[in-house]
Amino acid sequence: MYLPCFDDVKKLTEELVKIPSIVKTSGEADCARRIHQFYRSLPYFQRNPEYLWLQRTEDDEIERYNVLAMVKGTKGGSRRTIILMGHLDTVGVDDFGNIKEYAFEPERLPQHLRQMDLGEDVQKDLDSGEYMFGRGALDMKSGIAGHMWLMRYFSEHPEELDGNIIAIAECDEEDNSHGIISALKALKQWKAEHDLEFAAAINADYSTPYHDLDPNRYVYFGTIGKLLPTFYVVGKETHVGQAFGGLNPNLLVAELTRLIELNPDLCDEAQGEVTIPPATLKQGDFKDTYTVQTPIAAYAYYNVFTHSMSPREIMLRMKEKAVEAFDNVVRYTNEAYQAFCQRSGHVYTQLPWKTRVYTWEEFYADLAQAHGDKFIHYLQEFSLDLHRKNPAMDLRDFNVRIVEEAWKWAKDQSPTIIVFNSSTFFARIEMTGRDEAERKLLDSVEQAVAEVQRYSERPIVTKMFYPYISDASFMALGDREEELDALENNTPAWGIKYTHPIGDIAAINVPVVNIGTYGKDGHKLTERVHMRHTFEIVPNITFNTIKKLLG
């Protein structure tokens, strides 16, 4: 079955894009209220208001909301429930420069983009009329619009469903995932209240071509995982006039980056698909002002994607890289000092630096053993007080600050690297067909793609891992719970500013697929969504998948 939905999904997309819902702004709440208003206007939800929820996020520094809507099928008595999901927030618009007032205006933005030299590909897409430009058009309000249209359809035709559908429009995907983490609790509550059996989750996040000549459109089973290994690096300060009298932590960080950045040996592989290698997301030292003293400490964090590796494996590999970096720097500084001594006529003596690397779990355990409850209680109170006084503090900075404070308790203050996780964890979800739920979703999507393919001008290809981080990672655990212990033990802020909701996820724990928007340049000035594929083909793939799962 193929439904005519282009015009309606386009109109909904335009309405949503016009609401500036930049993450961590009041626009997120505005967009949620508009989506809620849409559902509230439908007769089904006027008759069943208890199936609609404007849910405020929990433990959040700002006021923002998720929207959850449920349609119960009447075809049979199945408890099976499909979760449709998508995020309503966007990244910022500073990249739009002096035209950022038009960033959320799909009708007006193209005329201003035409006046800029943005390259042949962008100009061609502007001229084609096939794309809608604007922040959030691709990532991913058009995906939410498609789900809104499908929910309206099924609210008018519940007799076609032997089971139920829940649509979630969640906030804060672009930052710390407060939205989906709060939504998990709502799903658990509805599961208990309505005796639901969660069967699958369908995300609608964006996809894009892999290269300029890529003709394909993509559907992704499962999703990539992500960890943010962070390195707190302590050196030995010295006057620059006595550069060999100390160890510059920036040199250690530079070597870490050389060994980790874009290193294909650190790619993860499963089912013939390979992750992008790690990339540096931030590095720096802790000097606030200029002095001729070398820094005391520095830090860096790196994005690491996963298909098969657990948090424990990642921590071990990152520790190995830290040891390698430290060894290299010790060797390099000694070789440099020896060469300098030869040129200057000084007597060379070996420098005192020794490789010292800990994971946070190891470092914390050493301090707890050395100082006992006094240290444990102090660091707990310090962390709680830091969170109370700075509730909006960036999660990554918060973790670094805890490690920095703990370092003051170290009896041995010689140069050291401490490895830990400092950000929200995104679980890898791999679908292998290992159980009935996975096999049913795999088969249903493949059949839906085959049926809709005849309406698409381009090949629709299925792959096994969605290649970007997304809230789909919160729909299943990905790793055994014991493997996730390393995540807790190596995240300093755990239990205070961040806790991965393992128990809530376990209550959902469904296979996932991303049937999402298609376009180009997500998170860029030239972000654009291909209208026909996204407003028509994608909703129909999702529609046919739902019908096969719940028909």
C-alpha cells in the first residue's frame, strides 16, 4: 500500500522548521508545545486525552519537554507496541553569519544562499527545487513531521493495527539526551499501565550520501555506539628558559592526538561495516593567562565510535594509547635533551620522567586506599556542591573538574595521565537476527523497502549500523550489564550529574531501525532535505513496516 502524503508532510515540516528550537533554549519547549497542539487537535486524542503526554524532562537545568502520543489498534488483541522516535531540537545557527535571521525560514533562505558562493553542488540543488533548506529541515524535523502524519492516519484507522504505536518527539538530542532519558520513564509507566509489549523502535534521524556520486538512499538497522575517552594530563612545570627542567603536558596531549586522531587501527568493525576512526573534539591546558611558566596540566577528549567494542574494551585500548604516548614522549625528550647537550657543550644526564597512566577506576581506588573514607566523602561532597552551584555546567567540564580536584589528593605528584569517560554514553546496537524480535523487524523492513522501491527513482539500500550517534542508542542495552560496569566506574560524574539509565533501557530493550530523512550537509549552513524522498518515500517505508509488524 502506498499513501499520498507529500503535501501534508511538507507543510508540517515547514511549520516545525520555523520554530527556532536550538538546543538549550526556550525554543525546544515552543516546538514541543506545537507538536502537542497538533495531536491535541485530532479527534482521537480528544476522545483519549490520556494517550497524549507533554512530559517535562527530569533533572534538567532548563524547562523543556517531550511529546508522547499513543494510538491503540482495534484489529485484534495484540499487546505489541512499536515506538516511533525523533528529536525536535537543532544545533545553533552561528554558522549562518549575517543571514542567520533566515536560518529557520525555508521559503526565504534560498534567495539569500543564492547570493553566496557555496559551490556547484549546492547551487545545483538550489536550482533543482528538490530540496528544502533550513536549520532542522534535515536534522530532523521532517522525520518528526512524517511520524505526526502517520499517527494522524492510524488515529483515523485504528482498525488496521493489531497492536499499538507510540510516537516520541524528544528534546535535547544534540547535547546530553535529557529528552530520551526522561522519555524512557514515560514508556515504562505506559508499559505498566497499558500492559504493553514493546516490539521495535523506528527512528527517523537523517542520512546523507557517502560521496558525491552516491546514488543510494539508506535504511539502517541498529546503530553506532559512542564513548568520549578523556585524558587528564599532569606534567611538571618549569620556566621556559629551563625547558628541559620540566615536562610539558601539552607535549603529552599532542602525542596522544597524533596516536589517536584518524587512526584506522582504532576503527571498530562488525558485519563488514567499519566505524569512522576517532577524532579530537577538544584539547587544551588550564592556564588562564600568559606566563613564561609551562602549564601544570592539560586535557583532551576524543570521539570514539563502536560497532562491537564494550566500554571496558575502549577504556583498555585508550589506556594502551596513553602508555604508548607517554613512552614516546619520555624517549623523545631524552633524545632532544641529549642532542641539545651535545650542541651546547653541557653534560647529559637522563631526565627523570617515568610513564604513569591510570584509568579513573584505578586512580580513584588508589586514593581511596591511601586516604580512606576521608577522601571518598570529600570528593562526593565536592561533586554534589559543584553540581548545586553550577547546574548548567557542561558535563564534560564537570567530569574534568572532579578529576582535577581528586588529583590534589595524590601523594605522588609526578607527571601522570588519567583516562576516563566524560560524556553521555551511546550504546551500540547490533542486529544479527539472533531472536524472533530482530528477525521479524529485519524481515518487515526488507519487505517494506522492496514494496516502496518501485516508487523511488533511486536505490534504497539497507545497512547494519546507523553511522551517527542518535537517541536510538537508548532503546537497547547493546552490551551485557556487567560490561557496562566499566562505564560507571570510569565516569567521575556518575550518580551526580549523569547516570546511564541501564534499568530503564532494560525495560524497553527492543531492536531498532532508522528509516529517516535524506539530504545533505547536516549541521551546516547549507543543510537541506530531499523533499520527495523524505516527505513521501520515507513515511511509506515506515507505514509498510508498521503494517507488517502489526497487521
